[in-house]
Amino acid sequence: MAFRTASVVALGFVVGPALWLIVGVIARAVPHWRWNVLTTVPLGNGGGLENALLGTLVIMAGVLVLAGTVGVLAGIHFAELARPKRNGRAGSSSLRVASEVLSGFPSIVLGYVGYVALCVGLHWGFSLLPALLILSLMVVPYIAKSTESALRQVPTSYREGADALGMATGYALRKVVIRSAMPGIVTGVLIALSIAGGETAPLLYTAGITNSLPSSALVHQPIAYLTYYVWTDYNQPSAQAHNLSYDAALILIVLVLILLVSARVIVYRTQRHSESRR
Amino acid sequence: MTGPADFGSPDSVTTGPVPPLRPARRRGGILRRCEEPLWRWGGRVASLIPLAGLTFVLVVLAVKAWPAIRVNGPGFLTRSLWQPGSTYGAPVRTGGVLHPVGSSYGAWPLIAGTLQSSFIAVLVALPISLGAAFALTERLPKWLSRPLGFFVEVLAGIPSVIIGLWGVLELGPFLARHVYPLIANHVPNVAVLRYFRGSTGYGEGLMTSGLVLGLMIVPIIASTTRDLFLQVPPLPKEGGEALGMTDAEVARWITVPWVRSGIIGATVLGLGRALGETIAVAMVSGSILGQVAPNVYGTMTTIAATIVSQLDSAATDGTGFAVATLAEAGLILAVISIAVNVAARGIVNRTSRLAAPVGRV
């Protein structure tokens, strides 16, 4: 009995602070929330966050294109194409190790290297491209991993069926295997996007900061993002700056929740319709 | 008419050797047949990128850190001071490396802070995660455990800067006002517990950092453990119960041992996350350089938090020595994190080979 109580209390220690966290941040932002935060740029200590919101969306779109392509292709390689070794173990193991080491690599070190090598070394300055490269490098292992495990859950009989129908291998891969793994792949990409949108450390010294809206320039033009305002404005002396910080936090939470909930909805719907339901 | 009725003539039955099946003709036009090399080469190039990126990062770090390694020497690991020196005076040369007068760096407080805060985080997160996973899989009804499980996953997705914001505005002050004084005033003055006594500060420091980090790694450990617990077959557990074991005994002797290495792997993965966490710690640690926290409430810093808070001012060092020193600190962090990850991988691999899906390598 004591054990049951203890386990529920432990769950309380997870859920309680998490609720406190989310409610606390929302309660600081909501009382003074103005919708024009979304449509104005920062001005003095106050103003809005249009630049940061659009910047974060641009960064997420860039990560979607860059890391999405590379990560999904790498996952396909790991799950389907890399030849198994003779001793029966999975192929490309050194590449896989590199990918896993990278996924646990401290993000600030990646940001430091981006700053030193790309912004300073290549004279790109604080701009979108180094930020995208570093963030993508950070989430590629994640997307590759989730793609790989989604592909591994596709029943072997699907591949055999496609083979028996005489489908060309690449065509079968796209039409049968990848298609049935699609929900898992999309879920992984969505979660990776939420990670990218919520990152601060790798962006601080690669993206810079600006009050203007994102431009089409890849280099030499800093770009704003939401996490910057949370990170700097909470300990500024003015109440307006505090409010901006809380607003940015609220927008971030909403963005992340949208991504995570849609990922969950995809998983739930496919689980309901799949034959291999547990 | 020309013969007996053709009843059951053996014409349709093949006797003799069976002709070999023709190999299936690959259908589809030229485009469909060109697809495979496209996937194959795309996959090859893409899967090289993590390795290439990791190599690039490590090479840049090593090259950048080399001058600092030569000047700071091995004492960098044990000294406790962080003096950028005077950027106004003429820089001096040590061993061919230009650096400001009076600059002297030691990373011991950063290394100690990184290890201490991560240690606290794991110490707090592991039992809570195990308990939460038990509650989710065994105790609660499904209609409650599903949304709560999702909630734990959401917690994993909350940006670290928001957790840091909450830590510095709500959790830290709350603990400093209501919890820390209580502990500090009632703990006896004996060996280890001595570190729980003394000044409790304002809520920014080692303990708060450890707790915030713990909250950040709980979802990693808890959701992995929950999935692992679901894989434990019911028969051994029922057998244990039939032998008269209590719930706690079943958990202790059957469920946890069944997935032990998976739990260890997830814990080490969480430890790796805690070691490298930057922003949240930078916000709640108090960011004091050159000093190890005197007690568990004391202000401190970690390697990651130092890099993020010092890089700005380091860039003003005209000789580039401060930036190089940060590279050295980053290199230490990278080595720690790679070691932890490789260890976790070894542990997780030992288990996951058992659960490999049948029929696939």
C-alpha cells in the first residue's frame, strides 16, 4: 500500500511542477496580453514580437527543409539500404554511432563552433544560414532515429508483397514502405521542429538579434527569434521588458503545444487504424 | 465422337519435372527503375552528414583550443579562478601565444559545477521517474494514465529557456523562502550533511540548478521506463504475486530487473542531457565564476553556462585568448558528453539486441 502511494506521489512530483510551470508562465503573460504583440516589432523596452515570431517560423521552416531532408534520407539509409554486415549486425554502425553521439552533444558547443567557424571564420556574420546549419546538425540525428524506428515497424510482409508484385525496389520503397511509415516519420519531424523552435543556446551566437522583420538574406543579416526575448528580457529593469519576455514564453508554449499535439494526434489516428495494433 | 468422353483427362495435370518459375519481371518505366539509385545515394550522402558534422565540430574545437591548452597547461583542470586579464595593457606572449596581461584561467569550478548539478539531477529524477512510470503503467486507470503520459511527454518538449524562466522566477524564490531554510536549520552537522547547512541564498544556485535539471530529465527517464514496463510480460509478475509477493516486491524483484539495463541506459542518456544543458542552468545557477559552491545552495556555474554567458565578453579580448579558453572548456564538456553517450549506447545496445524485431537485421 505504501508502495502504491509512493508511486502516485512520485507521479505527482512530475505532474505538479510541470503544471506549476505551464500555469505559472501563462499566468504571467495572460493578464497583460495584447494581440498587437503579434503584429508590431520591439520598440524601446516594449513593442511587440512580430520579428521574433516570424524569425522563429522562418528558422523552423529552414530546419524542416534542411534537417528534414537529410534526417529522413539518413533514417531510410540506416533502416533499409545500409547492407548488414557479415556477422549479422546492422550496417553503417560507425555512422550510426556518430549520429547518436551528435544527438547527445551539448548544444552550446555546437553554437560556439557555429560562431567561431561560420559567423567569424567564413565572415557570414550573425545570420540565418549559420543558425540553420547548426540547428539542423542538432536535430538531424533525432529525425534520422525516429525515421529509422518508424521504418523498422513496417512489417516485412509489406516489402515481400511489393517484391512479389514485381515492383522496382526504389518505387516499392517509396510507395509501400515509406508510405506506411509516414505517420511515424512526420511525428519525428514535428517533434524535431518543436526542439528547433525552442532552442536558445545554439542561436544566441549564430543568429544574432535584430528588431527588423526577417529578410530573404541568408548571410550578413541577423534574424530575431522568440527564445532570445525570454532569455534576455526577464531580468531587464523595466516592466515592459518583463512582459515581452512572458509574452514570448507564452507564444513559444503555444507553438510547441501545437506541434506536440498534432504529433500525438497523428500517432493516435494511425494506431487506431493499423492492423498491428497492440 | 472421336474417342471416349474427355472425363478428367490428365491434360491439365502436370507430371514430370516442374518448369522453373520465371523470375518476376520488374514492372514500371525507366523512371521507376531510376528511383532506387536516387534513394541509395541520397541516403548514403545524408547518413554521412552527422559524422562529417561531428568531425568538423571536434576539429574546430581542438584547433581553437590549442593555444589555450598550451598556455593554461594541465593546471586548467584544477585551478579555481577566471581572470580575463587587462585588455588595455599590451598583450604578452607565453610559449608563442599572445594573451592579455594577467589573464589566468582555471576550469575546476565549472567542471565541479557541471558534475555536481547533474549528479543532483539524476539523484532526484531517477526515483521519481521510476515511481511515475509505475503509477502510469500499473496503478492508474487507462483513461487517466494516457493523458498523464502525454503530459509527461509534453514536459520533455517545453523549451529549456521557459523552464529556466520558471526556475528563476517561481521555483528558486519559493525554495529559498520556504524549503531551504527549513532544511538548513534542521540538518545535523555531520559529514556529508554539512553541505546542507549554512547560508541558503536567494534561490539561485547548485540545488535549484540540480532540481531544474532533474525536472528536465524526468520525462526522458520516465517515458522510456514506462515503455519498458509495458514490455514486461504479465506471467512472471502474476507468478510473483501467486507466491505471495507484495506489489513492492514484484516491482523490486521482477519488473525492474527485467528491464534494468534499459533503465540504466535511459538514466545515462538523461545524465548526458543534464551535463550539456545550457540555458536553464545559466538562468538559475547564479553564474559565479572561479568558485566552487560552498554548500548545496551556493551559486555556481557549469561549463555550458559559462560558455553562453562569457562568449560575448570573451569576443572583446583582442588577442582571441579568452575565446580560445572557452573552446578548451567546450572541449572538456564535449569529451565528458561523448564518454557518457558511448557508455549509454553500450548499455542500451546490450538490451535492445534482445528486442530486435524478428526477421529484420
